[in-house]
Amino acid sequence: MKILVINCGSSSLKYQLIDMETEKVLAKGNCEKIGLPDAFHKHKTADGKEAVYNNPLPTHLEAVNSVLASLTDKEVGVISSLDEIDAIGHRIVQGGSIFKKSTIIDDKVTEQIEDLATLAPLHNKAHALGIRMCHEALPNVPMVAVFDTSFHQTMPEEAYMYGLPYEMCQEYKIRRYGAHGTSHKFVSQKAIEMLGKGPEGTKIIVCHLGNGSSITAVKDGKSVDTSMGLTPLDGLMMGTRCGSIDPAIIPYIIKNCGVKVEDLNNFMNKKCGVQGISGVSSDFRDLEEAAEKGNKRAQLALDMFVYQVRKFIGSYIAALNGVDAIVFTAGIGENDCEVRRHVMEGLNNLGAEIDVEKNKVRGQQVDITGPNSKIKVFVIPTNEELMIAKETMALVK
């Protein structure tokens, strides 16, 4: 079975075609700057062939068609016909209280995904658009929605409820939903394997650190708390997102800082975080380079991020009443050994240490636990696409 995994953003489309018999990625790529004059499509095959297409991509439909054309291209294609695509799995950020697990997509599901855009304004409208465009291009291919929020549906009430009137929370479905659930599920399962145990009795903290970052406490293989909240804006300070702030700051900046109510969501999602603090970039490589040259604001942004990661880990150790493993994943977690080192340096008194030499890795699954550590520390590359493909295959079959 060959499954096409699609991840649509507001102006982007990422994809992988996976052969589920071998779990091998046959091809992958991304369409960027959809709707802009300088849009492009990069495509790469498993055997290293690459292509860049600069055809106009005014909408996601042209992006989908470009992807399908690349998969059957005579030079860089990996299938002879689109009939070889057995199913399409869509990554969906927000499933709200409606979708507690992955589901086969129909018109009603698509409308519900779009309606949930109030909880994920940067994501869900784009997801629904991608679904419609895929259906238009391949009307007879079954599609499955895999929700980032579904893994977190196991959180207890005391973890997901907010201190608002109970009736308001119930009527308007206001609660902590979390995000990155597909990644947290994949990585926590791998961590359990590395521990050599079954899920029962395990306590794991997964640090998904990237431009968007979240931390999840996983007990017995199930999410029991996570840092992102009603929307993916909550929790850690991120690349351009402010993360958790005093709610009273919001009316304050509207009154005093020239931010209009209608611009507030965009401001908190795209103008804050380490980019807003540093004034340099949302990319940690740029921040570290600037900090090395003496840029104090860049160093402050790095210090704030590390401090917040460490605080969440500490709080989740308390929530779990102990921890077997701390795991780093995603762009920063997998590749930035300095961030990992600085985070773990502040946890020595809790019995968690890393081996500095083993920590000097990028993008590898590795045990970086120090010789005297009471807690295991792993780096595990995430594979959300494979998890989406597995969920898709299970439902389609």
C-alpha cells in the first residue's frame, strides 16, 4: 500500500509518499510561497534525485497538481500512475472536542475541520483547503484526517481544564487541547522501546522543540499533560509565538502599545517569541551565531527558552511523580546539542545528567544518558509522516 501524506500550511504544502510494506519514503518535498509570484516546489526521491519546479502556484490546487505531476514525472517520478496511490493521510492540527481519534474524511468532516479554525487560526483553514484540493485532483482516493490533538484526549480534567466558569468551558469547549500529538505519540513509543519495557508503568517527558515547541508528560504510554493549550500559542516561548503570558498583558498592550484588537492574534503568533526578544531571527542557528558575537538580546532569547524548557520538565516530573526518560525531538531537539546541554545542566540535582560526548549528535536516535544519571535521556528523531501513514492505513484497511 502506498500512502501520500499531506501537511498543508497557509502558504505551503509538505508531502511524503510512503510504501507501507517497507515503511520507506519513496519521495518527499514541499511547495512554498503558494499564492506569491516566487512560489516554488522542491521534490526529492529516495535515491537522491531532485527537482525544483518554478511553475505558478496561485492556489493549493496547483500545488497539489504539481506534487502529483512530480510523483509520476519521467525523470524524478517514483510511480508510473496515480492509481498507485492507495490513500491520502492529512495532518490536522486541531480536532477540538469533536475528533478524539483519526477519521475517514467526508464533506462533513472537512467542514468541521474548517470550523475548528478558531482554535488553530494558522492551520485548520489551510488543512481544509488542502483536503478539498486533493479530493478535486483524486476524487476516488480515500482520505484520512490525523489530528495533532487526539493523543492528548487522555489528559485528566484537572490537567486540561482552565480556571474559568465551568458552564463557559462546557458550552464553548474551552480546554487544553495541546498539539504535536502525532509527534509526541511516535517519540514516546520509541522511548518505551529504548527503555526495553511495555508502556505500563513508564513515565516519559517528550520535548518537541522546534519553531513551534511543546512538552508532554506521558504516563503508561498516554498523554497526561502538555504545554500547548486551547491553541498552539500557549506554553513555551517559541520562534515567533509568545507562549504563556499573564492574561492581563493583553488589554494592557491594546491600550498602551498600539496593537489593535484585530491584529492581536497575528501579533502574538508572528511577532513575538525569540524573534521578538532577540530582534535577530526565529532561527536558533542565527541566534547562537549572534550570541557568540556578543549580541546580548540573542543570548537572552536563548537563555529564556532554555529556562522555560527546564521549568516545564521540572513541573512534569512533579506531575508524574518521577520520570524514567527525558526525550528531545524535532528541529531544535534533534539537532541543537547546545540547547540540550544547557537544559540538562539545570537538572543535575534531580539526578538527570547527559554524556557530553554522546550529546554531540544531530538527527540521530541515541541514548545520551550520563554514567551517573538516574534518569535516561534520549534523542529521538520524530517521524510524524510515518505515524500519519500508519493511522491512515489502519482506517483504510
